Amino acid sequence: MRSEFIAFYFFLLFLLSLFGIHLYRLLWLYFRHKDDEIHEPELTSFPHVTVQLPVYNERHVIERLLNSVASLDWPKDKLEIQVLDDSDDDTSDIIARVAAEIRFSGISLNHIRRSNRMDFKAGALANGLQMTKSEFVAIFDADCIPESDFLRRTISHFQNDKVAMVQTRWEFVNRRESLLCRAQALFLDSHFHIEQLARSRGGLLYNFNGSAGVWRKSAIIDSGGWSGETLTEDLDLSIRAQLAGWEFRYLDHVAVPTELPSTVRGFRSQQYRWAKGALETALVRFGDIWKSPIGLRKKVGVTLHLGHKLMNPVLVALAALLVPALYFRLESGYQKLFLIDLPIFILGAGSMSIFYGVAYRRENTTKRFWDVLILPFLTSLGVALAVNNSRAVFSALFKRKTPFIRTPKRGFTELRNSNESKSYHIAGDRMTHLEATLAIYALVALVIATSLKLYFTLPFLATFAVGYSYISYLNYAESHEK
């Protein structure tokens, strides 16, 4: 029994190390290509552009979005706005009021309502696409606040007929609203500043992020159109388009302000959707990827990109084995402890901290001491999301259908602290109890390790204890909000 436990435990650590190596590989690509000169084509014409705004119950941010899009610096006779409104609250009334004002200014705006929410966001986008004759389609989620020059800085890249999509970077208007928002911002900074840049310039497949990007309409149609087969329609279409031979452009220097979820339940819901959707896409497109002629390097890269959420069950299993592993380490002696735990920590948790640290430096915001302290905390928070994301992983593996649950945004205004701003409420779930249990368990493991003088294990154990404790605290606090 002991030998089987040891084998299983080290197998889990081996898998965690592979994920760490994957992150180091992305960092290597980033440092190799971060200073590459990016050609900025000059805008020579003004094609017809449709701006699609998929909306579902966004009363707090919809007026801000509509006014931002109406301010885009583009000829009015070449610009169309489609509000793809699936709302069932008073959001539609707000849209109708603001739309009338925008139309009065001379801009074409179509307020499109469907009789059902079939295929959710994918269905809304597909429905709107059928109604436009524009050559290009820009897409913004409800929390976006695009700058007026957005179209001028993106459309020029489509002068290359092979380009299907141009993605810009997200930045966050409420990044300093709370510790949770700061952590989320740095999570996403690492994706946009490091991962997207490394993949795009390193010749790997990457993806449209669902918002703040522009598509060539013919490329969408050629790649099979929007599909509700997965929860991440943006990722699915991205893979199909690149397998069909289309090219993407990622503009790290063009940023679109967006808003982060203000609550841990909104954050967890968003992470659940992204985790499940990524694995659903992997399962649906795995055969197409490996049958395609894109080359082994790209095949391996996109497989890791789509399948890395499988690490979440590994992290949950490691958390469950924290205490038994301590006694195994005690029996193994300090020399083996040092030779095994230190490399694992550097490859696993260490790689995550370095990844976030590089993104922090790249963001180049005001470098406050608190932000430096938050870097190791990000690793803990990533570990704590493993329970929530593991549920998403198994839901995808067992092909369970779940609805597209929107991530509520409060609007970064005086509303965010009002009772009205809490009207879009996400209920808790049974996973919160498991997270609380693991928090207590990890804290007990810390006490045991200290009493046994297994000091080398403390950073590893603290990663679990801090993350699960913080998530549990936020869940408890939100469940008692009035």
C-alpha cells in the first residue's frame, strides 16, 4: 500500500512539473520575441464595419458601452451597431432609450431581440451576422469601454487578405477595487502580456478572447460560423479558423478598458465557464488538430493550451494527500526531501510565480510594495480555484450540458457599493463547503509540518492553506451580505 501511495503521489508531482515546464516554455518564447518589431500598416480605406454587442441583463454597464461605441472615430455611413439583446430585465428599456439618441446623431443602430437564448452568446452572434453586409465585425462584451481610435488601429491589419482576426489587449478600470480584483488583473495580465504575445509571435496557435477584437466576416463563414457546441465559442472558432489556414494578429500595444468581476462568485463562475469551454473545445477539436498539416510543434502547443485545465484535478488530489505526504517525507529523510521537494516547488509553484511576476513588470503600472507582495498570493489563489475548475473539467469530460452563466458586472461607478449593484446575484454551491474543508485541512498540515520540523515543505503547504482560506473567507462574506 505504501509503495502504491508513493508512486501515485510522485505521478501527481510529475504532472504538476510538466505544467511548470509548459509555463517556462511560454516564458522563453516571450523573452525571445518581446522586442520583435511589429509592422503597423497605414489605414488606406474605410470599409464597412459592424460592431456587435452581445448583451444579457447588463443594466449597470450598457449605457456606458453604447456611448463608447457611438464615439468610435469612423465614418458614420460605414459604421453599423448591432445590439444583440437577449435580456429579460429592464436592460432592454435602457437600450431603447440610448439607441434613439445615437440614431439621432446619424449612426445606424439595430436593436436585435430574439425569441429565445438558443446557443447563448454564439447564437446571438450568429443571428446578428446573418443581418449584416459589412466586411468586418468588431465584438465587445458589455463591460468594454473602447477608445475612439479602436477601429483605426485594428482595421488596417486586414489589408493582408489572409488575416481573419485581430485581437487587442484588455486592461481593467477596477483593478484596484479590492484584493480579489488586483489578483484577477494580474492573472489576465499574464495571459495577455505573456501567453498571447508568446504564442502569436512564437508561431503557435492562439485565440480570440471573445471581446475587444475584430473578425473578417468571410473568415467566420469559411471556418463554419459561430457554434454553441462549447461554452467558449470564441476559442472553438479560433481553432477552426487557424486550422483552415487563416492568420491572426495580436496587438499587445492596443488596450481596451474592461471591468473585472467584483465578487468571488462572479469570478468563480467565469473561471468555470472558461475551464469547461476549453476542455470541451479540446475534446471536440482534438481529432481535427492532429489530422491537420500544421506541424508537430503547433499541434503540441495547442493541445497543451486547450488541455492545461486538466491540472486542476491534480491540484485537488495533491491537496487531499498533504498530511499523508508529510509522514512519507519524514521517513524519507532530509536529503531526499531537499532533492525532491525543491525541484518540484521550482517547476510547479515557482513557475507560476515567475510567470505572474514577469507580467507585473510588463504592465509597468505604478509599482507599489503591496503589488509585489501579491505575486506569491496569485499562486495560492490559482491553486484554490482547482476545486471549482475540477468540477468544470469533469462536467466537460462527462459531456454534461450546462447553461452559459453571465458574469455580472456592477459598473465602475457609485453603483458598485449600492444595493442596486447587487441585483445580479450568483448563488453559492456545494463546492464552497469542500473549499472550506480543504482550507482547514491545509492549515492542519502546516501545523503538523512545523511540529515535525519539516520546514522545507512549508512554502508548498502555505500555497494551499492561503489560497483555500482566502476563497472560503470571501464565500462566507458574500453569503452574509445584506
